Amino acid sequence: MSGSDTPAITCRNVWQVFGKNADSALKQVLSQTDNPQAAADDLRARGLVPAVQDASFEVQEGELFVIMGLSGSGKSTLIRCISHLLHATGGEIRIDGENIVEASPKRLIELRRKKLGMVFQHFGLFPHMTVAENVAYPLRVQGMRKSQRMAKAQEVIDLVGLGGRERHYPRELSGGQRQRVGIARSLVADCSVWFLDEPFSALDPLIRRQLQDEFLEIQAKLKTTIVFITHDINEALKLADRIAIMRDGKIVQIGTPADIVLRPADDYVREFSRDVAKGQHARVASVMQTGDALAHGPDDPGLRQDMTLDAALARCMELYEPVPVRAPDGQLVGVVNPADLAAALQVEQP
């Protein structure tokens, strides 16, 4: 992530309330209490729906920030507030320091054309346009000359692995390929902030994993700030620098993947990560000691901070000699290397 002092995204006490006269109702209840839960209860009693409640967080430049939760948790509503597809009922949302809640319609159009990229679960491609024409469309809206926009589109098409399919139409592509077109189209304008709402959830598991890997490669090259929505804990753990977990419109925990699986804030978060193999997602840095513990003996297995716990355990186990294995009757039948036991439990990670 970049060392910029200004966060790429800042959300302060963001509310999204649906219903008649929601704006005035929210102002009234917040003037009567500073307790978000009490305010939400009051709004519900008035027949309103507080879909996002008092959400506050920052996303740093170049960070991949995942918002996850079950259906109805408010995650998609929140990303629509941040991208200003919905006008937040209350609170402050800043993009690179600019308060977009107060931005004019003209300024919002400019931001969406030049700074904010968006990808959603449904690809939204123009069926009568080729891959190249779909990808170049944002540049066409900006008024860029055809030769320039097609050259730029080709660069991004190659980046997402669609080289050779420039003249194909959406109907001639697989679901995964169409999603790549959607990703390329959102990238072509050199957006600095990228919003993705469950972009892979409609895809087959194998294609989904492949696109996740490719997505991480693209992020490593471009260093774009990303807010990514998912309901899949494994997808969140694989992609995220940090994760915000939502429940009933509220953010209940924000942390690194290791924080989520090793230190869940409550039973709701714990239930999310119950079936997660913690050793595949937590890193050595999350459990290591510092200070006086830095001195180590001669048997240094060569661990790194970014190793998963599974990989670190396997490396440490390499220090042990093979141990005997016996049949149920006690007869010696072989030996096993402890490192092989540890390695057999690992799932290969990107």
C-alpha cells in the first residue's frame, strides 16, 4: 500500500435508511441519542429500514478491502453508498479527501468517468459491441479518439487474458470471459478506486478460483484501491488485506484475515470462520514473538513472516527424524517423516 497520508476512502458514521422521510427521521433520532442501536430501533419503530447503520472505516491507497456478510447484511447497500450510486442518508464519505456526499451531479459524473471503476455480478455488456468496443466504451464517453481508445483497450484486454478475442461478441464468450470483459472495461479509464460487488459469485467454482488468482495478479501490477463485496469467507480470506464483516446493517469486526480466523469478535464472526482451515490463512507474523525471543538456536528452519501457519509447521517439522509407525497389533510396519504429516494437511495457496 502507498504511504499517502490521506486515505483513499473515508467513511464516518454512514447511514442508509429506506422509507418515507428517512432523511428527516434520521436527523431527529440522532439528535435524541448518540447510541446507534437505539437510533436504529427508533427508526424501525417508525416503519423505516436502517440498511446501513453508523458505518465508519478507512481504506488506504492500494489496499484491497473486503466487505462481507450474509444476504441482507447491508454490504451491497454500503458499497453503493460509497460509490454514490445511492445517496447516503447520513454521514460523511470521502474519496481521496473529497466529500462526495456533497458533490454536484456534474462532479459525480466526472468522478465515475475518471476515478471510480465498478464491476458487478451481472456483467452489463453491450450485446451489439465486440469485446474491444465494450472495453473501450468508457473512453468513448470521455471523448477520446477512436485510435487512441482502441489502443488503450487492447492493453487492458491483454492484461485480463483476452488477447485474440477482441472481435468476439459477448454471446460468443463463456461466463468467465464475459466477466473479464467487465473487469477490463472498469480498468480502461485508469481508475484509482475500484468497486466490485460479488463479481465472481455467478461463476463455476473452478473458473471462480482462476479469476480470483488473475485478479490478485492484476492488483499486484496496478496497486489500485479496491472495495470488494462477497458473502464467501474463503474468497474474502484469499483476497483481502483487511475484511469488514457486516450483520444487520452494522459492521461487527474489521481486521486482517488472521484477525478474523484467530480472534473473532463475537459468535457471528466465529460461525463464519468455523470451518476455515486456520493454518491456511493465518500467517506466522500473527503468532510470532519479538524482543528477547529474537535469539534463536542453530536449528533455524528459515521461517518468513508471510508464511502460512501450515507451511511454517511443515518447515519446523523437517527438523525431526522419521518416527516409527506400528500396526494395531504393535508390529513395526514403517516410519513416517513428521514433515510429511504436516505437509499432507496443507492446501496449496497462491
